[in-house]
Amino acid sequence: MFKLLPRRSLASRATTVLAAGLTMVSATSGFADSIDQAKRLHDRIAGVPPDSATLNQMSALITSGDEVDAALVATEAREFYDVTLKNFAAPWTNRDANIFVPLDDYIATVIGIVRDERDFREILYGDVIYTGNVSPAYSNSSNAHYEALEDAGDLQNRLQFATQSSVTGLPSSATAGVITSRSASKSFFIDGTNRAMFRFTMLNHLCSDMEQVHDVTRVPDRIRQDVSRSPGGDSRVFLNNCVGCHNGMDPLAGAFAYYDYQYDDVADPDGENGALNYNDTGDTDPVTGLRVDEKYHLNAANFEHGFVTQDDSWSNYWRAGQNALLGWDSSLPGAGNGAKSMGQELAHSDAFAQCQVEKVFENVCLRPPQDSVDRSAVDSMVSSFRSSGFNLKQVFAESAVYCMGD
């Protein structure tokens, strides 16, 4: 049974912010009565027709001019959680951006944060995880719990909030939302040098891949030893290409120096039964002799004068130069230790807020913003996203109203 939750103040504010966009929608869809408009809104958000009671409730709200409230009714549909949000988050969990993956702790946590209207920025630094009331229980070395949860369905009612530290055993100070989820660790901390975690976090949550943040003007003093300064014997390749990514990425990816995804590469080559490992205070890696994982000291002979990682400190060199346009939060120090504070640095940027709104817009409208009218509407939604306390459910509702006449 669907019901309208008491969100009138948020909806009123959003309607005011989006006045220009909603006026355009009304002009576009004026030929349609409120019943047709309610059907369209529900389909945009949940992908299925509403039942008669929900249809009448949404129609009445539209008739009274409360289109955003009507769209919020649609977010109470089971399919919004089981299908729309699941498919929305699934591509962020793997390197191929594959939507056809099982439910996991990353996806479940995104769904739960949206359902509970929590500050969406927490996905990159919160001590938060969502599990379910199904068996088997959560395991650090298996996804069976979430596969059973998906089979049971009704994620809206089954998902349960918990602190990640209480469920996984990570110290609270080492939790960083979905960054330290088992799913993300399996995809992005596995093998390699942990740069993948940084790259895919930027791609999925700031909508910027390394090519877009390439800046050869930043100081290269924290580029690690494994990066050759003369690839193929030609230093110009490094100076004009490699340096432009590594001079910003390596100082930030230092935040992940104590993490690794550990698995038996012989018996379990795909890491299906692996688990996230974190070197806590007092732990020592046998290769580095520090808390720093071995992978940060790999291939040191490539350039022995390069940076040697000694701890999990990080610094954002992109606060200056062209990438200052990503809109870093001036109230934050721009440097620190560990994944939590670095995740906060990313999540508090203007680029993060813009990225989330653009992704929702494309998901609901079935197209990216295309012209100045669309971009103006997106900018208004970003402002509303901020004023609502970074409530992503509100963005889904506003996007659906904007595209209702498409």
C-alpha cells in the first residue's frame, strides 16, 4: 500500500526552485489530464503503472499543483527500490559498468540511503551499511547474504541501517561508505596499486575520468616509484601525458595505503570468497615493514627517486589549477589521513552534487541534459539537492516532473 509521507516543506521549496522548469512541463503536457500525468510520473520513477488508489492520490496532488509531491508518492512503490535504484547503482560497483550484477553491500547501501533520505554524501565517507533480515547473515567473505536479500525482494521494507564498523569489524575511523564496502574492494582494491579505487570513485561520483582532470602543471613530487619517468625510453611521454594524471591522483590515492582485498588467487582466482583487509594500528606489512600495504612499494626500481609511501596521508593538489573548477569545499583542509577524510573531500565538492543530479536526470528522463533549458533545470535541481540536505529521492521526484511531458 502506497502512502504520502509528510514532505510538504521539501516539495514546496523544490517547486519554487524549479518554477521555470515546471512551467515548461505544464506547457508541454497541458494536453494531458492529471490522470495521464500521474501515470507518466509513476512510470518515470517506478517503471510500472500505479494501482488505482495511488493513481488517484497522485492525480489529486497534480490537480492542486503539487507535482513534486505527486512524484514523491511514486517513490514509495516497491519497484523504485527493487528495480530503479538497484539498476541505478549497479554500474558503479564494477570496472565494466555492468548493470547485470547481483545485489551487494554497495548497491544495498545506496538504496538504503536514498530510502531513508540521508545525506547522500555519506556514500563516500559514512560509517554506514545496509543489510537485510534474511539468512544467511552478512559475511566479510561472501555475497550470499545480499543474493538471498535480492531473491526475497521488497528492499524498501527489508533493508536495515547499521554502522559499517559494527557489521564488518573495520574501525569506524577506517570506514568510508561504499569505498570500504566488500563489493567496491573486490572490484577496485583487488591486486594493482589501489589507484583503481580512486579512478572509479572519480568516474562514478564526480563524473570525471582521468582524461578530464589531466593537468601537467601540478607538482609531481608524490608520484610513486612504480611510474616510469621515461616510458619506452622517452621522457616526453611522461612529461606530457603520464604526469598530468599521476601528479593529482597519487597524492589523493595515498589515502588507501592501508587497504587491500585479499583472496586465494589459486583456489579462488576471481576473488569471490575474498575479503577487505585493513592494516590497523600495530599491524605491519611484512614487505614494507610499515602499515602501508606491499602494493604501494611495488616496482620501486622503475624510478627509485620517486615517492615512497610511508603512511596513509593524502593531499589534494587539484585545489589549485584547472581542477579548482571542481568546486572544493573551502571549509575542509584539503589534506589529511585515510579514506574517510579523503572521501569527504570528494563528496563535498560541487562536482559531486552536479554529478548525482545529472545521473538521476539521465536515469529518469532517459537522456542526458541536451540544451540550455535542460542545463538550467539541472542547475536548479543541484541547488534543491543542497537545500534538501542532499536528499537524492527529491532529485528523482524533481527530474520526473521536469520530464513528465517528454
